[in-house]
Amino acid sequence: MATTAKLLEDSLLVIWNDRDADRRLEAMKKIYAPDIHFYESNTGEAIVGHQAINALISKLQTEWPIEFEFALNKSSQVNHATQIIFWNLGAQGAPPVATGVDVAITENDFIKSLYLFLDI
């Protein structure tokens, strides 16, 4: 069992910040379970699997200026199989355009479920 929220940090800082879809997909194989479920909102269906999440990230990144990236705004935490991370999205040195929290449920050293809580 993980003792740090490294998986979730890598999810955000490695996967979600990478604008190269092929490289991002390779990173997913080391961080996400093959059948990962990503819940973007309480009202939407789960986005399931590496390919679907990769397509979502590519779509979102086309809507953001090239200088936008995710950054941690406080230390990540872990409690058994649950990891939590607080983040900002925007250009470095500028006020964030979005903030939020990601919560991950891990299983066998992979993220099995990922939940987004968007602040702004």
C-alpha cells in the first residue's frame, strides 16, 4: 500500500500537464488501472479507461492557453487506499483560472477511481 499520494501527484503533474497524447497514454499505464473510472461531476457518467481519459485531456487542453498547467496548492495526503490533492490551473505567476481537489481510490498500486471536485 502506498504511504504517499505520489500516484495522484503523478496523475495531475505528469499526465494532466503533458500535451503529448502518446507520452501521456504511456504514463497512464504506470499510474491508472486499465479500467479506471474518472468522475468529472456528480451528474455525469464515469469516463472509463485510458483511451477515454486521454481523449478528454486532449479535448480540454485545446480549450486552454498553452501556458496553462496544473500546480499543487497544498501538500497531498493519503489515508489507506484514498489519496487527495489540492490544485490550481492557470499560467505560472498569474491567479488561477480554476482550483479544485482530486480524490483517488487506489488498488494494487494503481489509481482505480478518480473524482474531481471543482471550486472555480
